[in-house]
Amino acid sequence: MMTSVSTETIVTQLLRVLREAFEGPPGPWSYFTDKDSQAGVFGTIDRLSAAEASRKIGSSATTIAGHVQHLLASLAISIRWIRGELVARDRDQSWTAGDLDEAGWSALRASLRREYASLVTAIQSQGTWTEDTIGGAVGAIAHVAYHLGAIRQRLAISGTTPPGRS
């Protein structure tokens, strides 16, 4: 028999999975990342130089910096979606990161951290959840998880070992 859960429990679980995607697993266990504390987006990208983040890897023209820029733009849209503003996504315009210097790479990562904090706040402060708003939150988490995997795959292809791997 299934029991219903409170909105508070749903929000708590959404935030746990979102935090794992960005900050790494919450302890000795994990929902979906490696158990290494640096396995999330921040732990993965913070150890990269601007040159590494800007390097094209494999046959794709996409860089890790491009993935980060895309995540930044997508989080902004997800926040609006969670707040009930159903906006269209222009995925092509969000891959704008070119070759970055260290200052530009640092600024991009800082912007991603701020947008992540805004998403956490949007989820925490959402008063009434609808099918669309909860879909926006779940979609944002799935999207981040996808790009975390894509970034880590690019690192593996380039010979750079992602955190949690030896």
C-alpha cells in the first residue's frame, strides 16, 4: 500500500537530489553519483583550468565551458518555470562560452553557483506545487544530471580522471 507524503518531504527530496548533482553525494551513500565528495558539478569543474574547460574534446565542438554556460542559462529558465512562468527554452543560444581566460572561467563558475543557489531558494519557497512546477523542478534536476555525466565523459575521453575514479 502506498502512502502519500507531504509537500515538505517532496521538497526535501528534490533538494537532496539537486544538491547531489551540484555538490556531490550527501555522505557515504549516493542516489546517482560516485561516492566521492567531489563527484558533483562543482567538484568536477572547480579543478579545471580555463584552458581545460575551453578545450574541444572528441568530435564535438562542445566544450566543458559550453556545458556550464548552458546549465547556467537552463537554471534561469527552470527557476522561472518553477515560479509558474512557463517560458520557451532557446537551447541554441545558451552554448555561448568561447575560449575563456582564468578570470572568465572563474566568473562563469561563480555565476553557476549563484544560479544554483537561486534554484534552491525557488524550490524551498514554492508555496503551491502544480504538475507544471514540480515537472520544472524534476526536469531541472534531470538536466543537471545529464550535463554532469556529459562533462565527466568528456574528461574521461580527454584522459583527465573525473573525481571518484582512479
